[in-house]
Amino acid sequence: MPSYAPSAPASLALPLRRSSYFPIVFSVLFLLTFAGSYKLAQVQPLLLFEAEGRRNIWKFVAGMFPPDLSWSFLSLLGRPILETIQISIMGTVVAVAIGFPLGLLATSSLTFKGILNEREMASSRPRALFYKASYLLARAALSLFRTIPEFIWAFMFVRAVGLGPFPGVLAIGIAYAGMLGKVYSEMLEHVNPGPLEALQATGASKLAIIVYGLMPQALPNVVSYTLYRWECAVRASAILGFVGAGGIGQQFEISMRMFDFSQVITLVAILFVMVAGVDALSARVRRAILGRQRV
Amino acid sequence: MYQLNQVSKVFEGRTIAVDDLDLKVRRGEKLALIGPSGAGKTTLFRMLNLTIPPTSGTLLFDGLNVSSLHGRRLREVRRRIGTVYQQHNLVPRLQVVHNVLSGRLGAWSIWQAVRSLIQPREVTLAYEALSQVGIPEKLYDRTETLSGGQQQRVAIARALVQNPEVILADEPVSSVDPALAAGIVKLLIELSETYRKTLIMNLHSVDLALAHFPRIIGLRDGKISFDLPAAEVTDEHLAALYVGSQTEIGEEVPSLAELRPVRSCQPRLTT
């Protein structure tokens, strides 16, 4: 009768379990980082519940009600609301205008890599270097644009061109050009290269390949991402007013400074409606495009 | 039409895809390339249609040394060579008419090309090409709604609209239903006879090649294994060509007697 009790030879046959210290080391490192950050960031949850904090919070919340819905206040808001939407639209347009061409240059499969460039890159060395350099420059410009937050850009443009909505447009235009260009280039690099190769073989120029092969394939993603960025631009343009770049943010800043919290809550509600509206609109457009794609 | 002298293609300095190849193709000739997977057929085609340059050797197209060409001059020579691919390589979201007319991109300016996307130009040309391949009614359909065989016909129409001197067909029937494969091969041969084009076709299917082409070239390990009139290709030639390589259906060596149309294509069907 066979015995199923584990015997010495059987356990020897088991593959050796490789143990490693890495998980332990990394767990300890993570815990230390966490503890350090907790201390350095001066996290003190109790501060919220101390007498001073409680009083301030109460003043803030109680001041919000009832919301200021007086005509004299609301009539002030029409223009800034419109301005905010316009800043976001113009900012996104500027961002696309700057980001799209840079995004094309930053698409490696278009400028120097892969099947579309084999011959041109082999034909002369200076030209190859030129293409590669333009790619690197475009990438550098894009990452500079997006590493500086739109808030800082707005701050600088207010100094450059004065108060008003225009610096807001420029700030969103530049900062978002960096994000759009980067994401566009990633989308363009991931389209199916087969049709592009076929178009090239018919003698089509690079531009024609972009128009006939690249864009039709990437368009749904490009449009969808641009709409998403527009939503973000609405949110951003709502606060750019804090540094004097027009829109509803300016009113925010004034009401905050006057400790007029009943106006602040009205503004928050308006902002919520605006962002939700833009959200719904772009979701609808996106669904229309992506739905058509699956036909 | 083509003259290749000691042409080699080496990828990343290691993988030798095409090895010291000499080849002459006369204008108007029809020839089929056969050989096991990985023999360098597709690489050879990419060199023939000027997509990739040879690593060494000279490639003359119509007496013209193409190695130093770039920019506009290169595109002008590419216009004279039409290519039909295994995977159709059409843009799925565009209407058929635009995919067919993209054969004209080499001749159009960029503005004409952009305008044509809005209001198609030379529609009659596209319609005639589609009639030639037997699907004129698909003119305004979205390309991705077509079946694999229909898409391959659109790709052939694109090559017709391009009106090249040479048609290169790189395994044009490997991704269509086997029953349609012979039809498409015949179509390409008829069209190139009618319009006096040189036709070079890459085929997985030995029997299709032997049945339709006067000249057969066997390619193995980037070298020419034989270059003979179809009538002179024997079982020994084929055995030497395919020795040690698995064919698509798992047979060691296909013989003339065993080959049947249904077995001669890749089993994968595209919908």
C-alpha cells in the first residue's frame, strides 16, 4: 500500500525557493519615507479640532449661509463667467495650435525612426542629424511648457501683458500645449504603421502621409483627449483670476479677501455647474466619436 | 526593369535577411518568388519598392541607381512602383474612395490631397479602378466594413490608380479566403497583362505560382536557390528549397502532387 506521508526524497525534489531581501528592504524604506514626510510636511490633524481651528471653521461655514443670491452680486458675475469659458476655449485653441505641430515633430516614428525614415536617414548623415535634433528640440520645448504650472505661467504673463483675460489665455495655451503635444506624439507613435508604409510606397510626401494615414487613424483619440484638456482648462481658468488673469477667479479672490463667504459659496456653486456642464458636453461628443469608430 | 548586383540587407549588423543577391527583371515580365518563411522575400520587396535601402550592393531601377536618391526625386521613382501588401495596409476609417485615390498622392500637391478628403477629385478614376477589381458599388463605403477579400481588391485598385510601371505583390493572398486566392492572383496577372506592367509576386502557395507564372524564383536564406521557367521546376528543386523548414500546414516538404489549393494558403482568415 502506498504511503502518502512526506518522505525525505520527495522534499528534496522540490525546487529551491529563492528568498530575497528586496521586499523587506523596500518595505522598510517605504515606511521610513512615509514617517519622514509626515514629520516634514507638518501633518497635524489635531489642529483641525483645536479651539482656534473649530472657531475658524465655524465662522467660514456659518458665513456661507445663506448664499448671496442678491441681484447686485449676481449681475456682477455674468461677464466673468463668460470670460472664464472664453479663456478656456481660446486657451485650448492656442494650445492645439502650438502643441500639434510640436507633437508631430516629437513623434519619433515620423521624424527619424522606423520604416518611414529608413531611406532618408541612410541617404545623408547631416540630414539624419538635423531630423534627430528637431525631434529632441520639440520634446525639450514640450517638457519645458508642461513642467511649469499654468498658474506660474499666468503670473509671468500678467507681468508681461498686464491684467485681464489675455494672460490667462496665454498661460493655458502654453502649459497645455506641453501636455497636448506630448500625448499627441504618443498617440501618433502607436497607430498601425502598415498603411503609412503603403502610402509612402505610392510616392506620397510626409505631409500627405500625415493627412491620409496618420490623422484618420489617430483622430478619435486626439479629439477625445483634446476635449478632456478643455475640461481641465475650464477648471484652470476659474482660478487663474487669483493672479489677475481675468475670469471668475478674480471675483473669487475679492470675495475671499473680504471674508464674504456667502459670495464664495455662490461662486463655488456656479463653478460646479460650469464644470459639470462642460463635462457632460464633452462626454457626449466623445461618445459620438468613439461610438462611430466601433461601427 | 530591375538589376540587382550583389545586394545584401543586414539588420542591426547581425541578421542577414538578403545575402549577396543578383537578379535581373525585364520590363513586362511576370515572376513569382517562393520560399519558406524568413527567406527574406518581404525584405527584398521592401528594397525593390524603395522603402528600405540595401546595406551593400547596387540596385538599378530602369537603369537608374536609386541609392543616392532622396526627397522629391525619391518620391518620383516610388510613384513608378506600385505595391500590394499581405495585410492590405488600407486606412480602415476612410471611405473606399479615399483609399483608392491615395494611389494618386504621389502626383497630387498637398492642397489637392487635403481638398480631395472633403470633395473627392478624380472620382471617375477611382470608380473605374474599382470596376476593374469588381466592386464598384463599394465606392463610398467605409473601408473597415469590407471583407478581407474586398479590402485586398481595394488595395489593388489603389495600385491601379497609381498607374505604376511595376506591380509588386507581397503575399497578396495570404490573408484572404483560400477560395478567393486564385481569383485575386489571376486578377493581378490579367491586369498587368492588359496594362503591360511588370509583375513580381511573392507567394506562399507553390501551386498558384507554378500555375500562373512563367518564371519562378526560389529564395532561401536570402539567397536565390533556383531561377527557372515554371515548367522546369521539379520536386527536387522544391525539396531543396523547403528542406528543414515547416510549411504553414506542418508538412516537412511539399511536393507537387500533394499540393492542393486549399492547403496552399495560411490557415488564418481575416474577416
